[in-house]
Amino acid sequence: MTHTTDTTGAPVPAQPFTHLDSAGQARMVDVTNKVPTVRSATAAGFVRCGAKVVAALRDGTAPKGDVLAVARIAGIQGAKKTADLLPLAHVIGVHGAVVDLIVEDDGVSITATVRTADRTGVEMEAFTAVSVAALAVVDMVKGLDKSVTIENVRLLAKSGGKSGDWLRG
């Protein structure tokens, strides 16, 4: 392991973490020399709601309007704004984003798939899409039920890049 020195001249071991420099300070990883490749990621989550909210979602009577349409657009916008929210995330081209919401008996299931042809993956964009869509659902129904919860936001799959494909088992 190579060593550098600190301001006093004392040796500092090289930093093994990708997002920290040799002095342990946060940094954005330089991906300039990486070749862009096609990548995708899919994440999912769930907004648990009571029967009153589920009924309003199913019959279109939520007081604030079309909850699922607003959440879908919010999720897509969230994917595109990921680098604004996460300080070490790279600004990348989001070339495709699909956010699906399904009303179930106990809430809303959310799945987002994000695609790019860039130098780094879109896992965080998929996570952000699901999270922002879930927040939009909560915002749209909180007047009906303050107990709604966001649960189980997770990565389901990713493809492309140096680490290859991955699928949750």
C-alpha cells in the first residue's frame, strides 16, 4: 500500500475506499476514462395504506386528484434529479425511466426501471425514482390517512457496467 504524507509530514496510508481520497476526505470518483455502456437498474418499494386510502385510489376520489399519475411523474423527475440530491452521485443521462404503480389491497406497489448509456450505473436513480414516487403518494393521501408508511425500498436488478448483471434472489 502506498503512503502519502499529511501536513506535518507524517505518513498517511493510501485510502482503500473509492469515495475517499488518501486523506480520508470525500470525493467524487473520476469516471472520465470509462467507456460508456448500456446499463439499467430496477428498484421497488411499497406504500402501506389503510382501506380508506386504497378505496379512494381505486375509485379515483382522492381529494388531491390523480395520485398515481402524480406519483409516476414525480418518480421520473426524481430519477433525473438524483445527482442534485446525492452529493457524490455523477450527473448522467437518464435515457429511459419507467415508473409503475399498482394499487393492492394494503397499499401501492411501486417499481421503477431506469436506463442509460453512460459511464456509471443507474442504481441510485432507480432507488430515487421509487422513493420520490412513494413520497408523492404519501403527500397526495396524507389528508385521508396520516399513518401511511413507505416500506421495503430495494434494488431488484441491475445490468451492464464492470460488475455485470445482478438479480435479487
